[in-house]
Amino acid sequence: MDNVRVRFAPSPTGPLHMGGVRTALYNYLFAKKHNGTFILRVEDTDQTRFVEGAEAYILDALQWCGIEPDEGVGYGGEFGPYRQSERKGMYREYAEQLVAEDKAYYAFDTPEELEAMRERMKKAGVPSPQYNAVTREHMKNALVLSEEEVQKRIAAGDKYVIRMKMPRNEEVKFEDAIRGWVVVNTANLDDKVLFKSDGMPTYHLANIVDDHAMQITHVIRGEEWLPSAPMHVLLYQYFGW
Ligand code: GLU
């Protein structure tokens, strides 16, 4: 337990709620107990959910609660910037690295095409259709289109996202301090978007890149994120971290 580094990573999508304060408190206490560092990182890559003034509210609220970061937005530190929108330039490179290694791919599907796929799958008896190892075979992505077609689309300025290529049937295993061993088969995970058409990373990519870059030793987050953890573990494996 040397050099413990933990982070509270709220998205400025509204005021800080009690669940957030609780997560911040657990991180803070864990850092204090181990003489570690408590970091505040602002995850503001979702431009559609950005709320003006939310970040200042979160900072004020933490201060009011006496849960003060050692490092982060408003506090400085050697791993900054701590606001993801200011780190924007570095994420694309990571997404492209995965594309080059065949662990991610460009996808050009429009919202209408995605919706049509979901409808088709539902009619075929799949209750919650996903973009995955099976359905991606029938979509407009670089795994299906020719290299020439892909280049043509990019040159023409067609919108695309970068999706993670999920293995079809593999077990991902990790140890959660509260739940114990969690095992999930990749057949239940979809090809999540890592990089969006607006030039921003999704939460998943930015979060794991920054946890790595900021040398986070323990991830303490709300339980609603447990279903995303297997995917994050796979991303760590893809990057070799
Ligand atoms: N930005 C995420 C949130 O607001 C962070 C979750 C995490 O700690 O990974 O919930």
C-alpha cells in the first residue's frame, strides 16, 4: 500500500448529489488511511450533458464537506491538466493505436441504421440488441467495408466513431474488493464506442487512459459502474497496462 493514488472523477452534468459525496468520501478516507493522494478529476467529455456552473458547484460542495483533494482541478499537481476537455488532444492517439492493432475499428453507421438494426434484431427475438461480434458483420464498419471504401468515406468527411472490438466469447475476470471475483463473458458486452464523431473520447476511453496516466492505484466508484468494469479491464489488457 505504498503510494496510494485514488480519484474522484465527477462529470459536471449537474449539482453534486449524495451518491457523489459518498464516493468522494470513500476515496478521501482510503487516501488518508494509507497516507496516499486524493485526486479530483473532472470528466467533461460529454458535451451534450455539460451544465454551466456544475464544476464550480462540485468544488464548493467538496470544500464545504471538508473533503479536500490533494491534487486536481483547482488544486494543481504534476499529472495535470485534470479537466478532461483540456487533455482532449491525447485520447485520439490511444484510440488509433487500438485501430492499428485490430482491437478497435471505424464505424460509419448513422443513427437510423443503428435503429434499423435494433428493430431487425428485436423482430428476430433478441430482447436487447447490441452492436457486437454478431451484428457488426452486417453494419457499415471497417471490418466489413473494403479499405478503399473506408478511405473514401473518411476523405469525403463522413462521420464515424471508433468502436472497441469485443472478443466473441471470452471470460473477463477481476477482483472487486466488495463483490469478490467478478466474471463476465464478452458475449454479454457490446462493441462500445471509444471515440465519438465530435472528436471527443467517450467516458470509457478517457477514464482508463487517465487512470493510467495519473498512476491511479485503486478505483473506487459508484456501483452503477460495475457492469462497465469488465470492459475497462479488457481495455487495460488491450493497451498492455
Ligand atoms: N465520470 C464518472 C461519473 O461521473 C466517473 C465514474 C468513475 O469513477 O469511473 O460517474
